[in-house]
Amino acid sequence: MRYKRSIYWQLVGILSMLAFLLVAGCKNENKKSNQLPLLPVKVAHPLQKEITEWDEFTGRFEAIDEVDIRARVSGYLDKILFKDGQLVKKGDLLFVIDQRPFKNSLELAQGELQQAIAEREYSKLQLDRFTQLRKEKAVSEQQLDEGKLRYNNAVARVKISQARLDQAKLDLEFTEIRAPVSGRIGRELVSQGNLIIGGDNNTTLLAKIVTMDPIYLVFELDENSFLKYERLFQEGKRPMGRKESNPIAIKLLDEKTFSHKGQMNFVDNQFDLNTGTILARATVPNPNFLIHPGQFARLRLPGSGKYEALLLPDKVILTDQTKQFVYIVDAKNQVSKKNITLGPLIDNLRIIRSGLTLNDEVVINHLQKLRPGMKVKAVKTKLEAEK
């Protein structure tokens, strides 16, 4: 019995020792797990920069000059001297109307003028003779008066004939229809050989020319935007569009950046009662003729005066239902949330209207792994505008 008891107590001692070792091992494991390395995250202060905000609108390009090409005289179209859609310069010959009838009219007017001049010279000789004879009392006063009348009529006929000659020259000149402006001409609207009606009424439209460089960009301002610009002007924070040429930036429909520049040059004097908008216009250089009238574009107009703003990249801004927030790290390397109010993008960075200070250290990576109250290892870096 003593032997059995001895074995029993030996077994109890061994089991106790094993239990002690197991508990000690678990404590060591817990201690090791509590000593896992902190998550390294990059933090940076918001970028502070002097900026001007830009408002975006949609506009449509219009030609500064759009000219209908019409004839001033009637006749049959003899020549067409351009290709549809080509660029033309002011003064280029475009159409020619059959000139033969107008050359005949010119020669007839020249002959009538020569005849009138001859009659005037003859009547002048007669008047001089009657004047001398009247001094000698060889002719009556009535004969002298008749001589003066014939001379005056001859002078008037010379003026009439000269005017007809000048008109005949103009009519012959008008048979050559030239480009009144430089630009791009459209297609021919009348074929060669057709009768052209010229003059003032029911004239034949031959073609159209639109100017290309520079070109207008026309858009509409809503009432809220208009009032904002007027108040900024009254506060001295923004030039008034009617007095100064505010700059605009333009992006065509297939472009990603606002690479084209322009200058405001007109704001209308009243709002449209149907749309509640007011018409505005800018002038845009178009040296390569990339832009055509009728195209649409997006444009940016200065929407504020210059001021110091805090900026962050969009990628560090998170959304919680309807609120936007960022993670910041305090002096104890503890993560917390800060709700913020956003503004528009400037240089690919988002304006932070409120909720953030320049001294806040914002987390810019591993955002999905963070939770408020979590401790991290903060690695300081510097924000720069994205390209």
C-alpha cells in the first residue's frame, strides 16, 4: 500500500508540474502577442497654397463674323474659283458672273459721256460768242439767256453721263465676287451656269464664310453665379467682367485638361425670362483652326478672389454615409477621425473648406486598415500637387 501511495503522489507531482508549465507557456504567448510591431503609416500636413477657385460652364463656339455671299448684280454664273470648305483670304476671287453684257454697258456709257462732253464744249463756245455779241448789242438778251440755258443743260448731261459710266464700272466690278473676310468658306450653293439674282431684294445666296481665328465662346450664367461675381466685385475680390477681361480656361470634349485660354469680352444687359440665365461671351485664339463654330466645350471662369487654402489629394478622403472624413494621428500616435467639408479640385488637389487645420497630420496610406483609437507608427512625409 505504501508503494502504491508513493506512485500516486509522484504522478500528482508530475501532472502539477505539467500544468504549471502549460500556464507559463500561455502567459509567454500572450506577452509575445501584445508586443506585435505597430502598423507604419505615412502622415503629412495639408498643403497650403494661394489659389483662385474656378467655376465650370458649358459653352458653344461661334464665328466672330459670318457672311452670306450674294451678288450685287444679276447675270449668269460663269466661274466658281474655290473648293468647298477651303480657307480663303479677304479679297480672294470666288465667283464670276458673265461679264459681256456689263462690258457692253460700260462702252455705251463711255460713248454717251464723250458725246455729252462734246455738246458741253460746243454750247460753251456759243455762250462765249453770245456774251461778246451782247456787249456789242448784236444779239438780244433773250438769245444770251438761251445760250446760258443750253450750256447749263450740257453741263448737267455730262454729270449724268459720268454717273452712268461710274455705275457701269461698278456693275462690271461687281461681276467679280470676292471674299469680304478671311475665313473658311462652305459649299457652293449655286452651280455654274445658273441665273444669279443680284441687288437688294430676293438675291441669290451663293455661299457662306465664317471667320476662324479668333473665335467666340458663348455660354450662359445662372443667376446665383452672376450674383456671386457681382458681390465679389463689390468686395474688391474679383474684377468685374464688364470692365476687365477675366481669363478663362477651356477644355474640348475629347480633352482631359483645360489647355486652351481665352478672355471674357461681353456680358449681356438682361436675363432671359425663359431660362433665367444671362448671356456671356469670351474671345478664344484659334491659330491652328482646331475649333469650328458650333462645337461645344467646357470652360472655367474665376469663381473667387485669391486666398490661402488647405488642400488634400482625393485618395486620402473617405466617406461615411453622407459625411467626408480623414484619419489623423495625434502626438501619442493614436488614430482619430475628423469630419471635413470639401470644395472643388485645384491642381488635382481637393480644397478643404472646414474641419482641418494646417497642424493636423493626415494619414495618406493604409486607410482601410485603420480604426479610431488604433496606435500606429507615423512616418512623416510631404504632400505635393499631383501631375
